[in-house]
Amino acid sequence: MELFSEGIAQTLESILENKEVREAYKKKVLLSYPKQTLISITFNIPGSIKTNPQIERVFQLAITAFARYCRDNELKLIDTTCKLLATGPEYYAVIDSTREDIKNICIQFESFYQIGRLMDIDVYRLNAEEELVIIDRDQLDRTPRKCFICSNSAKACTRNKTHSIAELRQKINEMCQTI
Ligand SMILES: [Zn+2]
């Protein structure tokens, strides 16, 4: 399987625009479920090609594995949406739970499953002012996420452009062969 053999390159503008749309969408969903928690999943895909049928297929497998993992950990997904967009696939799930360990379960999934290392799993709630608040790893006093190539901090590798897009794509292809 070659994940990046086709696809439409996205402009920075369309990626940034999508980011705004995503923020508004997450807030809208949580306003319908103000007491619940929202999970958002996207793929961390380097380069300007963000999707194609192969990437969408891998994404569907990834969210199926994630949903199963949630069930195994007794997290009930009550409202799920999958959007297959040109800027990349997106998945949203409202969790009927006020448990504090939801983010931990997501972090475990990200690190335990090979495919999890490609996934950006974010957890959101509304605060008392009805603003969207992200629950991040730092608040949980966890070590920062590791780069899937060299195991340094993922943030540092992204910032320093340590790995070329070709190298990242090759690694992602390798990771996806095993699912
Ligand atoms: Zn690295």
C-alpha cells in the first residue's frame, strides 16, 4: 500500500480555514451536550496531501480500533460523526461521562497502538463561560508526545523540521502496512 500516491494538495489557506471551521464545530457540538466531553480525532499527515481513498481507509480502521478501545474501557460514545474532507478526515465523538480519566485513555491508545501515533486525539469540554477548553497532556503531567521516527519530542521535530516530508511519508507507509 502506498498512501501518498494520489491526492489533491491543500493550500495553507484551506488548512487554516478548516481549523477555524473545526473550532466552531466542536463548540457547537458541546453546546448541545454541555455536560459531556468531546473527542476529536485527526490524522497527523505531513505535507500538502491530506487525504485520498487509502488514507481514508486507514482512518476508518483507526477510528474503529479507537471506538473498540473506548468500549473496552467503559467509555460510552453517544454521538459520533466522521467527516471525509479534502483537508483530511475528521472524527468526533461525544462521551457520556464526566470521568477524569478520558484523556489518559486517549493517551494510552495513542502510545499502545502503532496507528495511534499518527492520530491527533484531542479532548474538549466547555468551561463555565461556555468556552471550548482543551484538556492536554501537560495538564496531566505526562511526558510530551514522542516523534514516531526518532523518539525525541514530536513538537521539537516538527518545529525544527528534523525529518523531510519524504522520510515522514515513508515511515507512515511502513506503520500502515501492519494494520
Ligand atoms: Zn524526530
